[in-house]
Amino acid sequence: MYRPSACDVGEQSALHDLVDSLGPAHLVTFDDGGFDASVVPMVLDRAAGSLGRLRGHLSRANPQWRACGSGRPALAGFAGPHAYVAPSWYPSKRRDARVVPTWNYVVVHVHGEVVVREDPARMRTL
């Protein structure tokens, strides 16, 4: 994902706060059949590992769970507020006509491997 340095958030606690506040993730996986995506509510366990761990649940009826695990990469995208910003909003527009429109947004992408757990007690706890 393109991240302009002026807009990049690098502080882990701030990213964790965003994940906690943004709602369900779009879980994207890839296998021999191509890309697949599902909206998955996830809980962030900040204490697990050095970066934390996301925990969520895919139904067995959702074939995407078969693309998870076995060292395959996955992406969980958390999207937040977004808005168009017109060039006329910038005071510098009066001085320089080269100001262009933009789109401001909040998004966190979490990369990693999905680990499949099939323990019913663990799922009930989640």
C-alpha cells in the first residue's frame, strides 16, 4: 500500500488503537483458486508476541478457511473514515494553482500467516 511518509503512523500502540476501533477486517487470502476475501470480526491480543496477534473466526461453510495456514500469507485490512479533499480547501490554492485534490483516509493493513485452530473451547472463548 502506498504510504506517504508525512501520513504514515509508525507507533505500534497507535496502530493497535486503530485496529481496536475500526471494526471488522477484510481478510484477504490467496491460494491456487486465486484471491478470496471475507469480512471477519477480529480481536487484537496485544500481549501475544512482539507485535500482537489477531484472533477471528471463519465458518466452516466459508471455503476461504481452506486457504489459511500452511505458511500462506494473508492480509487483514481495517478501514476507517475517509473523505474527499477539494483543492479549494487549501489556502495555498490562492497563491499556486498547482494544488490538486486528494482523498484522506484511515486504514491499517496487517500482514501475516493465518493459523487454523479447531478447538471448540477456544472458539467459544473467542
